Amino acid sequence: MKIYKFGGASVKDAEGVRNVLKVLEANGHGSKVIVISAMGKITNALEEVVNAYLSTGKYTEALQPVKEFHLNILQQLFPKKEEPVYAKVKNYFEELENFIQHNRSQQYDYVYDQVVIYGELLSTTIVSEFLTAEGYGNDWLDARNCIKTDSTYRDAQVQWPETQAAIINLVKRDHVTITQGFIGTDSNNFSTTLGREGSDYTAGIFAYCLNADSVTIWKDVPGVLNADPRVFEKPRLLEQISYEEAIELAFYGASVIHPKTLQPLQRKEIPLYVRSFLNPENDGTAVKKGQPISPKIPCFIVKKNQVLISLSALDFSFIIEENISHIFSLFHKYQIKVDLIQNSAISFSVCVDNKFNNLEKLINQLKATFRVTYNTGVSLYTIRHFDDAAIRELEKDKKILLKQTTRETVQIIATP
Ligand code: ADP
Ligand code: ASP
Ligand code: MG
């Protein structure tokens, strides 16, 4: 049993969907679970629908491009209008609008999850129907019947025993199953999501629960590179990485793999391959047990739009354990993700990700106890396996606010 994951970039248009079939055919018809994300940037577009609805009560204008996008792909893939896929897609949009029209909740994260899941439901339905029409038999599975979570909307935590039981029960061993990444349900049967880019994690969950032989994530890059190609010039392919190293890279922000994906795979030593859907004949990167990284070269990671907060006690007393535990309880309360910590006797600096837009509330509460200064819009750069040349290259043209060095890693907070 193999697990494949196709992300938004691989199914961003009709050509992408046709290419999925090519990749599958080039890799044989064995038993598989294929996890698919929403098409292209549809999750962002659905976020706009949620924002418009919750801020103005109106949503139809924001939903229109989402409808047109999917209809356009349908028309290119299925020339006959009477194909059942048209009715299925229409039905999802009716369901979505029905939810919004009857919803009374103003709770952002809850509403968000009930709406954005349609991106994945639509994409998997279209891909599954297309494969069927082309003679590639498959079963479509609603991942919400498998991925059981708590009710932390937008950051749902997997309930492993229930999830494992459901997956074993619902996935047919010798079939090809198509299912959604990123989405699950809570105990009240409300939809939940696992966090942005969470489809990789879904692939890891299925692999763990099914004792799969491997997971392959199909990407628009040749594999895991030693730097984000959108930010750094001439990145190089990493051929092999250990689980520990891949977890570190993902944790520091290498956005090519979702950070939660690797732990379940490491537990069962299931290899993860990151390969190019554009050149499916190439090997790409293997994440598996073995040497930390090959070739051993510096790896550059950047997390943009971070916030650097510095705190000191109002009375110049020391920042002691008690203060630190209070500070962290506030981070937890406001879902603030901490990237880096540095403290001295009288000050405490922390670089955080304001993913859930709670920064203002946090700062106001911190100000009750501490003197607070902060910079928004800073970038956090990390170099793993650094050398002098790598640091020099990174530091040029930047205003450095903070630098931290450990044995294998240098981190620099800089503007922009
Ligand atoms: P998906 O379609 O699976 O959602 P993503 O767009 O989330 O794919 O991830 C792939 C992108 O990640 C690449 O196009 C690349 O720009 C970016 N990326 C960032 N860091 C790296 C890295 N170290 N190696 C490869 N790609 C990276
Ligand atoms: N569609 C979701 C997102 O864009 C999940 C994923 O693609 O992994 O974040
Ligand atoms: Mg993605």
C-alpha cells in the first residue's frame, strides 16, 4: 500500500488534473490512497468568502470566482454537460451556501472550517470522476469519516485511536482510494481542518494507520531543496534526509513539507519521497532512516512576516521562571506560535508567528505586566549546517535585529 499526495499546485488547472493521471499511469495501478488538496489557490479564495461573510454578511461576490474556476475546469475535462460530476459540484456549492444562510455563529475559526473544506471536496470529486472517465478505477472517500479530531477549529488535533479504527474500516486494501487532505470532523460531526498546508499531514496519518510502504508527495519542485527557490538563487536538490533533519527543516519553516507530517512516519520508519509531478521519472528526495543529510550543504530557510517581541519587567526586576511561564500561557491562549526565544537577566525576546491574528490582544495583555517593544513584518532566517560563507551571504544587505547560533544552526532576525 502506497500513499500519494497531490498538492494545490499539481491540480491548479485542467492540464494539472490530466497530468495526475499520467503520473499514476507511470507508477502502476497498485493499491494506493491518494490524498489531494484544494485546486490552486482555492483555499485562499474560500478564506475571502469567510472574511466577506463575517465582516459584511455578504458572500456571493467572493464566492463567484470560486464557482467560475471550478466550472471552467469541469468544461475542459468533461465536454458532456450531462456527466454526473456537474451535479455533484453544483450540489457542493448549494451545501456551502445553505450552511452560510442558516449559520448563526460568529465564531471565526468554526465558520472558516465549515466553509474552506469545500475546496478539497470539490477537487477530489473532480479528479476522481476524471480518473473514472479515463478508465482508472478508484473509490472516492470522504476524509471526514476517517480523520477524527478535537474541536480546535483551524488547528484541529487528531484523535488517533478513533482515526485509526475508521481508516482501517473504510479504506479498501486492494483498491485505489481518492480522499481529501487537510479536513476532518469533531465529535459533533462539524468539519475541522488541520492547519494550512495540512494535506501532507493527512498523507502521514493515512500512512501510519495503514502501515503503508511509503508516502510520495508530488510537487512542482524536483524535491526538497537546500533553499526556498522563491527566495534564494540556485537552490540544490537534497537527495536524502533523515527524519530528524527533515523535522528540523520543516520546524524552522521549510514550507515544502508540513511539520507534523514526519513524526508519524518516523515512528514506523515509513519512507517519504518528495518528487516532481513535472518530471515523475526522477527520484527526488528520500526522507528515511539514515545519515542526516546528503549532500551535506548549508540549508537556508526563511519565515517572512514574523513578529519580534521584547519584554522586560516594569520595575527592572529579573525575568524569572514565573514570568516566563505566564508569558507562555498567554502565547498558548492566543494561539501564538513561537519560533525563537532569547533571554537575558532583565529581558526576554521572542520571535512569533501571528497566524491567528491575535497579536493585538496578546500585546495588550502583556503590557499589564511588562514593558513591551515589538517589530512586525520581520523575517526569520535559519541556516542549518552553516559555514562562514553562508552566513556572510545571508547577512549582506540586511539590518540584523537578533542572531542566535547553536552547533548546527544559525538564526537571524532581520528586516525586511
Ligand atoms: P503543494 O502544491 O503541495 O501545496 P506548496 O506550494 O505548498 O505545494 O509547496 C511547494 C513549494 O514550496 C515550492 O514550489 C517551493 O516554492 C516552496 N519551497 C519552500 N522551501 C522549499 C524547499 N526547501 N525545497 C523545495 N521547495 C520549497
Ligand atoms: N488546501 C489547504 C491549504 O491550501 C491544505 C493544503 O493544501 O495542504 O492550506
Ligand atoms: Mg500547499
